[in-house]
Amino acid sequence: MFENSIAIFAWLGGACFCGILPLGFAAILFFTARKRGQVGSAVGTAKKKTVATLQPGAGLVRLQGRIAPSENAIDGSPENALVYLRLKVEKYESGDISHGWNGLTDKTRSIPFQLDDGSGAVWVNPEGLDKQLLGDGFTPNDDQIQAACILLGISLKIFAGQLRFCLWELRAGQAVSVVGGVFQGQKGLEIARVQGQPYVVSPLLGQAVDGKISTQSKLARTWMLVLGIPGALFLLCGLGGALITLIRVLMNQ
């Protein structure tokens, strides 16, 4: 009887660990894929506009232009003005059970800037942009890391162990895509985030934005299936094994 009880709990434990855990991750990936799909649909249906044709309250609009020089930059000269800065730092951690890269800090700083598309200029507030559409970023050198930490208020004392850094910058003269809402601001028309809607300020141009979102959605769906199908099979096998063992116990009594 004791051995049968151990067998039942072993089957149930296997079902939980090998079945429910992967299914939990698959569920997260399902919602991620669904969310990215909704973002892709909204971005794809955003109205393509020029600055000259913008009107407040027009729903999501899509523009492409260059960041205009700015006197009030985060850093740099007006012609090379830094208007958006993001530094992501990850630390490699190893243990008896698992190891890998974990987030240490991820900070951003931005200022409103003007986007010039040739037909005019409009203010863009990058606050709340979709970080997943900023592109790949680049690996900074030591001087760039130190400068970014100063601008972002990150203490260098937290940097210990095996680290990797990724830096994103948006500067004057750079071509960017913008998808957002049109508002009447204090300085004139402004592109900003609409609550509950995707907001894109990205160096990815044209259909590259749509392609990036599609890739993210497909990747999430692929991993959902990779984890979900085996997880479901392990769960069924574990529950089935426990049920068969229980039936045998009851029949032998």
C-alpha cells in the first residue's frame, strides 16, 4: 500500500513539474503573442500622414521623418542632440538549479523633440514608447557606459560580476518612424501615447516596424507550442499514470 501511494504521488509530482510548469510558461507566451498581434494590427491600420495634414483627435497616425536639431538636449550639440537614452544591464548568475542572464537595471531618459518630414515639423513626446521596437541597440564601450550612467543617475557601485550592456540612443538627424495619437499641446501639435494603444518611436523604418512585430508574435507562438504540447502530454501521462495506479490499488483491495 505504501509503495502504491509513493507511485501515485510520483506520477502526480511528474505531472505537476513536467506538465503544469511548461503549460504555465506556454500560457504566458500565448498572451504575449496575442498582445503583439494586437499591436501589429493597430500599427498596420494606423493612418499614414504627413505633418502638414495632421489634425488633433485623428486616431492613431503614422509618420516618418528626421529628428530636428534641439537646443535643450539630454547631451550633445544641437546638431547631434541626444533626445532619448536607454541603458540595459544584465548580470550572469549561476546556481545549483539554474543559471543565465538576469536583468540588473534598465533605465531610460527622454525629452520631447521635433520630427521633420519635409512638409513641416511636429513635437513628439517619446515617453511611454514601445521598447521592443527600438531595434537591437549596441554594445557600448567603457566611456559610453560611464557617460550613460551619469546621464541616467545610475551608480557604478552596482556593477560587479559578469555583466553585459546594451545602449539605445535617438539623436538629431536620425530618421525615425512614429505611430501615436495627435494632441494639441502648449507648443502646438504633439504626437504622444494614447492610453490603451501602441506607441511607436523607432529607428525601424517603413515595413520594418510591421516585420519586427510580426517576428515577435511568431516567435512567441512558436515557443508556446514548443512548451505547451509536451507540457500537455506530460500532464496527461502523469495524471493517467496516477489514475491507473489508483485503480489497481482499489481493485486489489
